[in-house]
Amino acid sequence: MSTPGEPDTTTEPTSTAARVAAGVRLVPAGLVALAVYVALEWLGFIHEVKGLPATPWNPGLGVVFALVALDGPLAAAVLFAGIVLAEILVVDTVLSWPLVLAVAAIETGCYAAAGLLALRAFRIDPRLGHLRDVLLLLAAGLAGACVVALLLTVLLIVFGDLGLRDVLAATVPLLVGDVIGIAVITPLVLRLAAAWRAGELTFAPALALEGMSTAAVIGACLWLVTASPGPEGFKYFHLLALPVVTAAVRHGLDGACLALAGVQLGLVALLHLHGHDIRVFTEYQALMLVLTATGLVVGVVVSERRAAERLARAAERRAKTREAEAAQAGRFHLVSSMASALAHEITQPMTAARALARAAQHILQTPGGDHARAEANLATVIAQIDHAGAVIRRTRDLLRRGAPVRDPIAIAPLIDDVLAIAAADPHAHGVAFVTEAPAGLPVVTGDRIQLQQALLNLVRNAVEAITAARVPNGRVSIAAACPAAASGVAPPEGALPGVEITVSDNGPGVSDDVVETLFEPLVTTKPEGLGLGLAMCAAIVEQHGGRIALVSGAPGATTFRVTLPIEGSASRP
């Protein structure tokens, strides 16, 4: 570690070692690239102008420019060495060695700068996955070629033995050759390198057969183009767009790169075979440059679209997975809520039954005990157990059928049963129950056990609130009425005709904080409550086509109202 005030040099050895290791790894690849460059220069050396290689086709530059895009500007050193070796092994140059080295330095520096600009400033992706990357790569290659052509023109005029006409005759084809070499070869090498690194280079017989068919079509079109004398072949050149665009549409950028490489190699070979001069060769290469740009744009647009479709499908799969997970979580929540609700509804009658059973046991163990009272307690115990069993049975039927039982139910007996069960609750000791159910109330339709459970929840909530607040002279009243029958006037349009059952108590009331969410699950004012009782009441009443509401939450005058449709009336969902 460095002391305060001293520079931290702990990372320098590591960085230096990493750079050295990276350089060592590049040596074998650089030697291979150098051999490839010289071999391509030998194959492409067709025309010359007073000892200068002027063939408008430079595939070796495309390979080296791809290495620059993959491994950084240091790979441009291959270009410098390749130009020097090509001048020795391929071209019988008439230039002096200082001039040859200057030419190599200019080309190396310009294309290294172009690659650095593309990589660092514009941050192109070497995999060329987007149209932006392809266009920036072509723009960088074109910019580098233009600067090289300009500097070489000045250099050869000032320091060479060539005239202006000879220099222009050589540099124009060289400019076209550099641009077409980068446009055709660099994307192909970059895509092959990306497929190699991803392990996607595989042999497919169907693709091989399709490739041979495409090559046959390209060969036929090229023969028609190059066999025609002079400019006659230009009018057939657009036929080459058919196999190139077809390959781009079918296989995206990869298909476009392979088709363009096939067209370029075939074009160069046939032009050389038919003996076309450098002027015609350059004109064909200019047309090839337009075809190359078109094929690359079509190919990368198709690849982008397919990549977007894959991303959309992946996003859809993730959405479906999350939806399934949410549905599963919802089912778990439903099961958990149902289990909690059942526990809530069964615990109360079982607690009452246990208290009554212990009271009966105490009576029977006491000499001279009141056997009639013990018998009454046991009868109530049986009723509580039957009620718990009915709750479970009705819940099971509800889950199976999804709708409550539809039986005619008289209101007065229903309320009597509710109060009989509630009065047996030990918490109800000291609480008075008042009933008001006039004769002649209309009959409602529904599931007796479920409606009984809903009203019983309201009564028990009232009893627990009174007991918890220690309200003296606690009172719970249940009243039933049919406003429409009592007044003899039909309810207003949109109103629900039915029987209204109100449950009132003189307890502490309902807080304003929970009024809006009172009937939602998990909302409770009890310290140990689950928040399911009123939610279950609302679910049962609404399933019967009725409504439940808090009429008053004031202390001493808390009132809930349940409205149930009468038999034969249209119930609402």
C-alpha cells in the first residue's frame, strides 16, 4: 500500500503484465493475419501503374481492419508489415525504400486512427448487431480511405518520380479498392469471429445446399455481366441484387456478408479472366460498392428485426412465467385465506362448545347438580358442533360448485338461530340481545348456513367489541324489515327490493381510519384479529345478490345493514 501523499503504484505491474500477456497472445494471430494479407495481395495484384499496385480490390485491408475493430489499433501493425512485405514479395516496386516505408506508415496510421475513432468515440459493437454499427464501420473505413488517398497523392507527387496523371490513375483505384475491401471483407470477418467465439459455427447440409444454389445463381449473373463487351455488362449488373437481397432477407447480415463476398470474388476473377482494363474494373467496383451498401443495410435490418422478435418472445415467456408465478401465489393466498377464514369460523363455535361441555361436566360432578341444565348445555354443544360441521360442508360445496345453495329462508327463524348460537358464547355473558322481526316478512332465497354465518359474524363482532371496551349494560339488537312491503310503494328504479336486517350495538364504535376498507380482507381493529370476518360477510351477502354496509360507526350506535333480495326478485351479482 502507498502512504499518504505518495502515488499508488500497486496496480502498475498488474496492468503492465496484462498488456504484455495480451501482446504475447496477439503474436500468433498477427503472424497468421500477416500471411493472409500477403496472400490476398498476391491474389489481388492484377493491375499496376508504373510499379504501383492499382487494382481496385484490397481484401487484405478488410481483414486487417477487422482485426483493428476486434483487438484495437495495435493490430494495425500487421498492416504496416504486410505493406512492406507485399512490396518485396508481390510488387516489383519502383519507389525508394523511404517512400515505401512512408506509404506504409500513412496507411497504418490512418486506418488505426479510423478504427480507434470507430471503437472509442462511436463505440461500435464488433458483432455489428445494429444498423448504426454497420453504417459507422463503413463511414470509418471510407474516411480512412479518403485521407490515405489524399496523403498518398501528395506524397507521390512531392517525393516520387510520377506525374500527376499517373498518381491520380493509381490512387483513384486504390481508394475504391480500399473502401470495397473494408465494406465486403471486414463485416464478414467480424461476423465469423463473433460466431466462432459464441460456438455457433456449425455445418448444416440444408444451408450448404442453399449456399451452392445461391452461388450458382451468382455465377450465372456474373458471367452475363462480365462477358458482355465494355459498358454493355453494366445494364445487367442489377441482376446481382437478386441473390444478395434474397440471402440478406433469409439469413440477415450473415447471409448478406457471404453473398457479397461470393459476388466480389467471382466478379474479380471473371473480370480478370475476360481481360478488362483498370478503367472498366474500377467502374464495376463502384457499382459493387453500391450493391454492398444495399446488401449490408438490408441484412442488418433483417437481423435487427429478428433480434427484436427474439427479445419480444423472451419477454413474453418471462411475462407468462411471472403470470404463472403470480397465479400460483394467488392460489396459495386463497388457500391461506380460506384456511384462516375456516379457522376463524370454526374456532368460535368450538370454543363455546368446550366451555359448555366443561360446565356440563362440572354440573355432573357436583352432587345434586342441575341435570336439566347440564342436558341443555350438552344439547347446545351438539348444536355448536353441528354448526361447525355445516360451515365446513357449505365451504366445500361452495368451492365445488362456485355458488350458494338456493333454498327459501324465513327471516325470523334465521335470526332466532343466530341469537341462540351467539348467546351460548362465553363472551356474551352480561350482554343483552334484542330481536325485532315482525311477522309476514317476505322469504329470501339462499344458503341458510352461509347467511346464518354472516349474521353471526356481525353479532359476535358486536359482542367482542362491547366486552373488550367493558361497556356497561351491553346490548346487541337484530331487527328485520321490508321497507317496500311496509310502505306499499315499489322501490325506486335501480334500488334493490328486499329484506333489510340491521345489527346494532352500543359498543365503542368504528374508527374513521378503517371505514373505507372495513370489508376488505386483512383489515381489523382487533389486536389478535385476522381481518377476515367482515370480508367473509361481504362475500357471502354479495354472493346472494345482496349488499352490506356500515350505516353508523358512532360510539354507542354502531349499525350494520344487510339487504337481501326477496324470493322471486332479480338479484344483482
